[in-house]
Amino acid sequence: MASTRLNRKITGSDGKEVSSKAQYREGQDDTTTAISGVDSVHATKVNADTWDFSLKSGGKEVGHAHRTVSADGKTLTVHNTGKQITGATGDDTLAFDKK
């Protein structure tokens, strides 16, 4: 069974750095408290560089995330729909550069 680990350091507009770590196992619902209104995440490996995540609350899907790492391993692109990390709903695409 495949798994993926995400280690993040994000600097907010206030200059404060926030770190988080998450590990997901393919084909399983993993409990989470990182996203307001989401209690589990179901991971599906698409290929070596791409994962899809169903965000769930009470067993029902409330959002989706599609994460792709670039061929050079330096950029993570995330497309989120539905429930966002803030608890709001929306549709956004984020790009993160590895430093």
C-alpha cells in the first residue's frame, strides 16, 4: 500500500511561519483535525507525482484536493474544491515552491 507524506512550512502575511506534517495511506480514510469541518481524508494515488484526496465530514464528501509535484520535484500544485482549510467553501489553485 502506498503512502505520501506532506511537510509544510507556510509564511503568512503577518510574517509568522506555520509548520504542519501529514501522512496519508492510499485507499484508507485517515482522521484529520487540520481542516475545519473535515474529520477524515481518503487518499488515492494517481501516479508517482499525483494524489487525489476526498475530504469528508461524517462519512460524506465535502471537498476534494488534487496535488501534483512537478517533474523536477520543486513545485507542488494543489487544486482545492469544496471545503477549504479555513472551513469556508470555494475553488482555488495554489502553487508552492520548494526552498
